[in-house]
Amino acid sequence: MAILESTISPASAAFKANRDGMLALIARMRSLENRTRAASAAAKDRFHKRGQLLPRERVALVLDPGSPFIELSTLAGYVFDVPDAEKSVPGGGVIAGIGFVSGIRCMVSANDSGIDAGALQPFGLDKTLRVQELALENKLPYVQLVESAGANLLRYRVEDFIRGGNIFRNLARLSAAGLPVVTVTHGSSTAGGAYQTGLSDYIVMVRGRTRAFLAGPPLLKAATGEIATEEELGGAEMHTSISGLGDYLAEDDRDALRIARDIMANLEWDRPKSAEASFKPPRYDAEELLGIMPMDHKRPVDMRQAIARFVDDSDFTEFGANYGPATVCGHARIEGQAIGIITNNGPLDVPGANKATHFIQACCQSRTPILYMNNTTGYMVGKAYEEAGMIKHGSKMIQAVTSATVPQITIYCGASFGAGNYGMCGRGFHPRFCFSWPNAKTAVMGGEQAAETMAIVTEAAAIRRGKPIEKEKLEAMKAQITGVFDGQMDVFSTSARVLDDGVIDPRDTRSVLAEVLAICREAEARTPQRMQFSVARP
């Protein structure tokens, strides 16, 4: 055993300042999530009057009571719907996450039809494509609760139309991979969105509420002159008795969700078995994770102190502790599940890159998943480091990350700058899951460094041209560059762009990692049979 000793002082001024800063960021995150829930819940009277459940009520009823649910990308689209941060409603118009339906771990996705009738919001497409990617990679059945006005035509962009086809392609890929797609069409599923229903293996429709057609009455009349009601064109009774699109006719939302759960219950699918608890919890309180990370990424932090508060028994067997010590690698367990951990106590140097490369290869050899805890300003620069082969050794680390054959999980814990983001399996390197702590910052470099770099380049250009250096303009340029960088590096900007799978409270790190490790383990063990699902409806 290699028990990590606590070296932090919860009574210190620094700890208290870190804790206050982290709590403020968490409060801001929860406030935004609550704003989205409130915006959707504002439609409650309208939904209940017509006998419908709100989208979050639907999600709650389809999931197993009391089971864990990891909601994903709750900040998607923040300030992209409206530029006013005080009025923006994040979430992308989609509720999505991983949970259990009739004992089967699934990806659940629901249109948030309480907001703009479920029309896709900015970055809602990116969020949907990401959750479909997660379902495919982790071999998860896909349960979707559909009710959407489709694309917002006032915000039409041709690239969204073209990229949107990936949603339907992915539904076909899920089915072809033996991963059942179960759809409850609670309301509208029109135009191209009708294929969201059509490209499903099991389709549940609600009497009097479901609408699925390629052209609604207004478009139909404009295009052909034909006059028909919505019910005649695409109602649940027509589709379950005449067209054959629908497989099950439900009386209302509750009945539809019951049917969906019954479908899942009757699938021949491995249910995760509860493992016997043979592990010990961390020796230190998870609450202390709030005070470990400084709000200023330039201040040093020992990431072992964070590790000690979420791994079993605070037991961490460090790998190559004396070689490249700013790069921390080692083995631990989370709820009995083995994991390799790579993190940073400073920039990545040549020994650190070599050690990380070796450790990644060793984890792949032993089939051990890897957790990357990003907290680095990047790879070291300077004449000595260039001569030592920083590019070559950093490239080998990046190659090892790219070629790894085990699940890789990334948490942005502090800074994730420059190529350090790549070497530490940033979002562009397709980690199996990627989460952020609320204080994390991601950028090609810090804002001050970017501004100073451009100032030096500008000054040199002015000297070459023999022109005077205008200090006021130079300072204005530096301020503008700093603002641009600083305005895009925090999690409220990166998560809004779906550059992670969501922001998590540091205190939830252990429970989130336990769930995603279980998901990865189950995916590795499962080879889906070519089930007799057909995406071509009879």
C-alpha cells in the first residue's frame, strides 16, 4: 500500500480562498442549470392541461427510481441563444444522460419541448451528436423521447442542415451495431425530424398527441394543394394501424413510458450485477476538494492531494516518482475498479513526457483505463528544452495517447494550455469521457502570454519599417487580445461549445468516475450480437 498523506490545511487563508472561489463557480453553474429547468417548467400548466408530462417528468419516469443518472452537457449553447448572459437558457434544447431503464444502462435523450416547443437550440446539434457518439462507443442502448418543432427556421444555417444528417446516420449505426433504439414520440416529429422516429427499432406513439409527417398541413397545401388534418397526415392511430410506422399505441405519456420500459425489460441484454463492496473509501473528506485548486492557474498545486480524496483508501502507487516529477503517474482504484492516473504539478518536460508515454503503454498492456487530470500550462519551451528534444518526446506522448487501446477519461482540473491539452488527452483526442471542474481553463495559451507575444511581434514589425511604436495602440491591442482569450477559456465558454461532456462538482468526482469506469468496463466486455433489428420499416 502507498497511502497518500494529507498536506493541506483547511484552516489556512489560501484554502479558504480557494474554497470560496470554487463554491462561487459551482453556484453559478447550478444557477444556470436551474434557469433551464425553470424555463421548461414554466410550460407545466399548458402541458398538464392537454394531458402531457413535462420533458423532465418524462425522463424521471422512464428511468429506474433511485438509480444513478449522469446528465451531460447541461451548459451547451450558453449565450449562443441570446448574447445576454443573464437571459441565456443553456442546454441546447436537449436533456441527455446515462442512466438505467429496466435495469439496462442506456443513453437517454429527450427534446426539452417546454422550451420553444423543443426546437433545436444553438449547439443542440453538437450535443445530440456527442451523446450518440458516446452511446456507440460505450455500446449503450439508445432511448429517445421525441417532441420537437424541428430546426428554428429563423436561425437557419445550411451547415446545420447538412451536419444534422449525422443524427439520422448515427441512429442507423446504433441499430446496425446491435444497440436497440427505442423511441417514444410524445408530440411532433416532422419534416426531416420524422426520420428521428422512423430510424428506430421500437416506436411508441401517443394517441391524440403524436404527429409524424414529412410535410405538415400548411406545407402540404402549399406544395400540392391537398388539404388534410394533422391527425389524418401523421397521427398515432393512423401510423399504428395504416402506415405501420408505429409499433405501440399508448393512451398518454405515462402509458407510453410504461411501454418503453416494458420493451427494455424484455430485451435479451446483460444487466450490470452489483459488485460486492470490497473497497475502502478515501481517508480524507471529499469536501476538501473544494479548497485544493487555486483560482489562479499560475499558483502551484500538488495534484496528489486531489487524488487522495477520490481514490479507494487514498492508496496511490506512484510510477517513476523521481523521474520527471512534475508529471505524476500512478495506479489506484475507484470503488474497486483499477485505473491509471496521469496528472501535472507543472509544465510537461522531457522526462515527464517520456514517463507518461511509458505509463500509457504499460496501462494498455495491462488493459487498465487511464484518467488524465489536466493541470498544465503546456510543454516546456526554451533553447535547452528544444535541444533536449521536447518536440520529439512530446510527439511520442501524443502518439501514445492517440494509439492507446484502453478507455481514456479526461478531467480538466486546472489549466489545459497549448500542446499540453493534446498530450493530456484533450477533447480533440477523443477521450471516452471528458469532464471539467468549474475552475478549469482551456486555451492555446494564457491571455497575457498571447497579448505579450503579439506586442513583441508588432514592435519588431514597426522597427523593421522604421515607424514609431505607438504605445497607446499597443496597449489597446494587448487589452483586446487578453479579453478575447480570457473570454473563451473558462468552462462556461468551453462547455457551452460542447468541448467537454459537462461540468462536475469536484466533490462528485469519485461517484462520476465510478459510473464511467463501470460503463467502460461493461462496454469492453460486451460484444453486441447482430440482433434482428431492422431500420427499414415494413
